[in-house]
Amino acid sequence: MAKAAKTAIKTKDQKAASEAKNWSKVIRSVRSPKTGAYTFKEAIIHKDKIKEFLAGK
């Protein structure tokens, strides 16, 4: 019975699972103008907009 429940959950969210493959977590280091230390900006971005995120300041 437990296996049936697991497969029901998997088949229910197939569309969401296939859409999730188009998103990535991107981490960019940014240097602070005051102290010179690095901080990190992280975001979950659609794969088509990764270059825009990395190029932006």
C-alpha cells in the first residue's frame, strides 16, 4: 500500500517536476565598496535569464 501512495505522488506532479528542470540556483559574488569584502547574492532564476543576472551589477 505504501508503494502505491508514493507512485501516486510522483505521477501527480510530473508537470511541476518537468518545469523545475528549467530553473537554476545562481550565486554571484559582489564586492562591497565600503569594506572591500565580498558578499554573495543568490537567486533561483529561469535558465534563459542566467546571463542577465550574472552581467547585472
